Amino acid sequence: MMSYKSRNSIFRILDGEGGSLAQSAFFDKLMRDDCLHLTQQEREALAQALEVSRVGVSSFLSNIAMREMLMDVGKAVDGDPVLLINGSEEVGDLAQLLACCVKGKRVCLTITGCCDRQIFETLSAQLLRQDIECEVSVTHYVYTGADEVIQNISAIQPMLYASCYTAYSVEQGMFSKERERLYRSNFIFVHAQGQDDRWHRRHLLLVDKRTVCVIECPSEMDMSVIETLLEADRPRMLPLKSEFALNHAPTDYLAYTEDYRLLEHNKPIYTIKLDVPINFIHPDILVPSVLDGFTQTGFVAGEELGPLVEKFYRIHLMRWENFFTKRKATHTIFSRQAMERFARTGVQADHFFAMRPYTPHERVAILQHIREHTMKNPYFKVYFFKEDFCPPEIEIGLYEGMGTLITKAYTHYDLEGDHVEALITQKEFCSKYKEFFTQDLLVGQVLSESDTLKVLDELIGIAQGLAEEK
């Protein structure tokens, strides 16, 4: 029925002797010809089996977890409150406890495990409120062995970007199995200093999903033994993330740009972006937008403007040259919808709030340059997600050897506002992200190179049409 001339050819394919490409071609033909009249459930099961045979069970599960993380990471989770119990008696919820704590002078939390999304949504809602004057610090010890690293990083997203949140990576095999169990347990130690300077302490234990047992601790000695142990182990651990200085001042923005230059320099990069990143734009196009925008918004004006823009030009030129001259891979996946928005408006998803939109003529030059390098430069490639793949609401990129940067989109890069980002430096997570990017997304979720060039031509046509109207 499938017009194969030899039964042996089919047997070799089914036995995996022909390789994954032959299996994929057989699968596509089987689905297209509908010879077996499979149900939708059977088709999905066969597709999953094909993917498992291609990448292996471990990588398949890892890729599924990574995709779920990307889809969920920017979304708030509406769920039941995290209940507090004392024995079998319900005594409130975690939100109420934290709300009382932040009325004082200081709150210090030490956490092991507890990588539950609802817990961290609650921590974020209560500890990161704009109306509190309380000093807050959260120290978290996160077990990052095996595939747990993906789910754990997904769970802590609500707090990950906060400056008061410090996380340490506990690697598999770093400690004895007995000590490792401590870091895989689920404790929350709460120290709260009231307005009267008295300290109030709680020892919380996650005993079930969204259920925390609270133990009254009348003295610091009751909790200090374990906390002292954690602090003694800390030098052996690595920070889970590093941060950029996100400040509003123009000189700080220069330092921030220089930090990015160092992060990117001569590194293989695997990025999911909504649309054109700033480092793909030549400073001769970027600087006029900066000059106009800085002046119009008052971000920088007068005598300060010239020297600042000159320094910014030099830094940005080095960033731009790095992307288009380095002999290391740069792979970027775009959202077609977001790129069309850029072609029509000249505003990027991460457009810095103090820059004007790019003109239609500038957009044409930007898109043509990207198209030319995608076609001719073997180290530089851009892609578009297929229409049936929903792009994530965040931007994420691996800077190999440095870390994986997770950034919220559409924040206008207002460094005093909603803009947040975190560089995950944990090696296992970076490795799994690269595998997901190269072996899952690039293999089956993006357009072919020829179709990518066609989309770029369409975008250039949109911008050219607007330029001609001008």
C-alpha cells in the first residue's frame, strides 16, 4: 500500500537499521497515505515512539520538561493557598504568615528544596510587594541533579530574578548520600524581626503538596544547628545564577552593555528571541535612534549626551562585529508574528524605553543584513518557529561556557521597572537546554532555510512598502 518495492526495506526501517531519517520518512508517508487508518491517539503514540527512538528515553523526557518550562515560565499559577498545619490542625496559610512577617523590620528565609511553583508564587506575592519597607533576604539550596534541575528552575521562576533571592546549586555527588538527603528535603526556616526588634522564628516543613507543617521555635538554638551546617557546606556549592546591575542611570546602562559584550564575546550562542535583538543592528543605525530617544525622553541630554553616546557606539560596534565575524555558531529562533510587528512598527519586543522606533528605511537595512548573513555566513543562522508551534513568552539563550540567560519580554528594558533577567550558570541545565535547542527545536519545530529566507523577504517587503509611502 505504501509502494515499497522490498519488504526487507520496511523491516530494516522498523528495526532502526536505516537510521532516524529513514524512519521519519517512513512515518511521514504512513501518516500521509493513511494506509492503516490510525486514530489520532494512535498517530500521537507512534509519533512519540519515533521521537524516543531518535533521541532516547532520557533526552525525550528532558526535552518535554524543557518545553513545559518555557511555556509555563512567564505565567502565574492560580491555585489553592499553601496551607499551614500544626499536627493535624489547620492554622492558616503561608501567605498570611509572610504578610505578618513583612510588617516588621526584617525577614530572612533559608530554604532547602521546596521547589513547588505555588510556594514560590506565594513568596513572590508577599515578599516582593512594592508597599513593604521590610528588609528581605532569601537563601535557597536547590538540588540540581539528574532531570530535576529543569522542573526545579521552572518552579522557582517567580523569585529567580529578585535581588533578595540567592540560590545555590547542590550538584549530584557533591556530598555523601546522607548529606544529599538534607538538601533534597523541604525545609523553610523563617526569621522575622518585628518593629520592637524582637525575633520570631518558625520552622516549616513541606509535608504534602501545598501543605506545610509549622513548628514553633522559641529560641534560635532550635534551628541554628541545621543552618550552621548549611552555611558550612556553602563554599563547595556554586551560585545557581549571576546577575547584571539593572539600574536606571545612563552610566549604569553603559556598564550593563559592557557586561553583555563580555558575556557574548566569541561564544557559541543558542537563543530564542521574539524579534531582532539589539546586537544584530549596526551602530550607524542604532545610534540615531539612541540620540533621538535619549533627548526626547530626557534620559540623557545636554553635555552628557555626546560622550556617553560615543562610548556606547564603541561598545556596541564590538558587540555587532562579534556576532557577524566570530567563527562560532550563532543560532537564533524568531517568532514570525513578533518579527512582522517589528517590520511594521520598528519597535522591538525588548526595545529600550529611551530609544525611538526605527524608521522604515532602517528596518529594511536591518532585515536585509540578517537575510544576507543567514544565506552566506555558515556561523550565523536565524530561524522561524513553525505556525503550529506556540513561541514561549520569554526570551532564553545559552552563551556556551557562561550560562543560560532567561529574560522577560515586552518590558521596554526599563531597568527601574518590570525588566528582569537571570543567568543560570548550572552546567547540567545549560547542557539540557542546548540539547533541547539543537536536537528538538532545530530538528522539527522551525522552518527550513528556504522558507526562512522567504519569510525574511516578506518582512523586507513590508518595511519597503512603508518606506515608499513615506
